Amino acid sequence: MHEVDVDKMMSRISAHQYREWMAYERAAGTLDLTYDREILAQIHEVIQVNNLLTGASMRKRGQKNPAGKFRKVKRAHEIHLPDEEEEPTEDEDFDEDYEEEEEPEPKYKPGEYNPAMDPFA
């Protein structure tokens, strides 16, 4: 990697330009890869959501999503934090409830008159 010679750089820029760069960095943040990492994390999460939606459209009722579940991408400031316990999502709760439900006994036997099914009633 190329090392920056600070003395050489300071001899090429004026004090006014240096102060402008200091003000820019104070306003916009340091010039590092934080922005790039944040954008990549967001892209990764959007791809996950797309896969989850595609998987949800292909599954049958009561089946789990083949794409798994959404996992938030850890940001740089979150890497060394303790892991939070994951709570089931609403979608997973729905699937569990749906699998346990049993269909009620029909009131009317097939072939009997059912007023709820009569289109002219």
C-alpha cells in the first residue's frame, strides 16, 4: 500500500484548503469505508427480503419458507455486542397456529341443502 508523506502533502496544499478539508470531514465524517460497508449491508438485506418474498409466494400454506428467515446484517459498531435472543416473527407464529388448527365438522352433509352455498338465497 502507498504511504502518504504528510510533509509533502502539506507543502502542496494551502492552509485554507486544509481548513476546508477539516470542515468537510467534521460535517460528513471521516473518509473511510464506513459508507461502503453500510451500503453493502443494506443491499444484502434487500436481497434477503426479495428471497423471502419469492419463497413465500412459492410455498404452500402451512409450509415453512424455503428461504429461511430474515437475519439483520451486523454493522461495524454491532460486531462485538452480545447477541440478542431472537423472537419468532408474526409469520412463524401464523404457520405454527395454522398447523395446529383442525377443520370443524361440516353442519351439512354433501348433497344436503346448504343455504350458505345457495347463490339465489
